[in-house]
Amino acid sequence: MNSLNNLQHFLADDQLNKQQILALITLAIDIKKQPEKYSHALAGKSVAMIFEKPSLRTHVSFDMGISKLGGHALYLGQQNGKLGERERVSDYAKNLSCYADAIVARVFENSAIEGLAQHASVPVLNALCDLYHPCQALADFVTLAENFSDLSQVKLAYVGDANNVSNSLMLMAATLGVDFTLVCPPAHGPGGDMLTKAQALAKNTGSAFTFTTDINAIGQQDAIYTDTWVSMGDEDLSKKAAILAAFADYQVNHELMAKAGASIVMHCQPAHLEEEITTELFDSEMSVVFQSAENRMWAQNAVLVTLLGD
């Protein structure tokens, strides 16, 4: 646990080093195997949960996970509006720090997460923003660690629209030294800053990082990951037809799994079945989507125990 002693917040994947991520994965798996051992880890602790965006898995996994650790969670929903509009982010952070032992925030913009962390006197956890989804990525690497005996040898590919999930996955993979392939349609790849970060991290750890727009260049993979092509809040019907046409060749299905030699398929949910992934594959024995969904709770609990546990 020594590698985690200096962890103050959980904001972005590239703010963690390899030893910290591996320690969190190990701790998450131990909490999952022995939940009773940690049932009082957050006794007397309260966590404020800010949700600018609606949620199923994030809300439930944090709320029930905190309860399993003996802590108390308070949900602050959309009725408070967007951070920074009703009152300054700095004031929000300072007020919550008077009452809560930690702040979990699922927000639209990364600047809100950074503002909370800057002004809060308690740990802040990024439960999703426009640039990162580190809780999801950590849960996914817990899942990979459970499915493969040597995480360092895993080859992971993400196919589809570059977004906060793919950003976190490629940054965490590069930090861990895991080979990662990002396959996106033209004009739907990652931002230049994210690409540069991932390439630099991969070079440092000696892992292979590949970005391509050619689905036929996916190569050999152990796991393939996908996410919705139409993000939450962007369901504009006039644009959807064009998006579906542009992404048609990037659907993850049994044929692509066989071509890559992949044994498991991953998805952060909610899934738009028959768009980015076929129903048949999503419901198949190759799918670990619900294992990852469960691991959201254990991974987040590992972060909370690290930040708040005695």
C-alpha cells in the first residue's frame, strides 16, 4: 500500500503511476473476495456525490459500495444545476468540504473536476467528465486481471468513437505497459493532446500503442472494447443517420472477434444494441460487460479505502 500513500485525489488516469494502478487493482480484487474484511473501512465517513448527468451504474455502484464499507453517501442530483452556474465551483467545493469526507463528481466538463479538487479540502473522485472516466477504466482493468493470468501480456483494442472512456483506457493501458489499439472512423479519433499523452506513456513503459482508422488493421487482440456511437445528450435524430452510416464498418460482432482472435468483449454500458455491438455478442459467453459493471463497485471501493481508510 506504500505506493498509494501519496494519492490525494482520483481525477485522471495519467495522474497515476503503474505501481498505484496495480495496487488499486490488487486491493479491488481483495475487497471483492473479502468484503467483510472492509465492512467498517469507512465507518463514520460521509461522501457527497454530485451528479450533473443521469446515471445507473455510477450512482448505484458508489452508493451501495460506500454502504458496504460502512460509510454514508449523499446524492446531489441535477436539481442543483450545472456546477459554476448557481454558485462558483470554489464555493461548492468549500461548502461540501465542511460536511463530507470526500466528494464524488459526475460532471460535463473536466474543468469542474479540477476546480473541485483545487478548492476542496477533502479527496475528490472523478466519476466521469468529458475527458476522462477513470473509475470505468480501473474497473475494466480489474476485469482484465480476473480474466487473464498476466495483465502485462494482454492486448486490448477499443473500436468506435473516441471519447472519455477510450481516453482513460488508452492512458491506463499505456501506464501499465499494456498493448493498446485504438480503431476509430476518420474524423472520430481522439484529441491531439490525448494522443500525445498516450504515445509518451507507451514509449516510457515500452508498450505498443496503435491508432488507426482502418478496421482491417485491428491485428491480433485478446479483448475488444466498444462504447456507444451516439453519446448521452447527443441523440439528435437528424445527425444519427449520418453517424450510423459512418460507423457501420466498425460494429463489434462475432466476425470481428474471430478475425482478431479475441476471447472477450467489453462495453461500459448502456449499449445501443445492433449499433456498436450485436445483441448476440453482447449476450454471449464472450461478454464480460456485467462483470465489469460489478467491478465498478469494487474498483471504486478500492479508491475510497485508499483515500479515506485508516
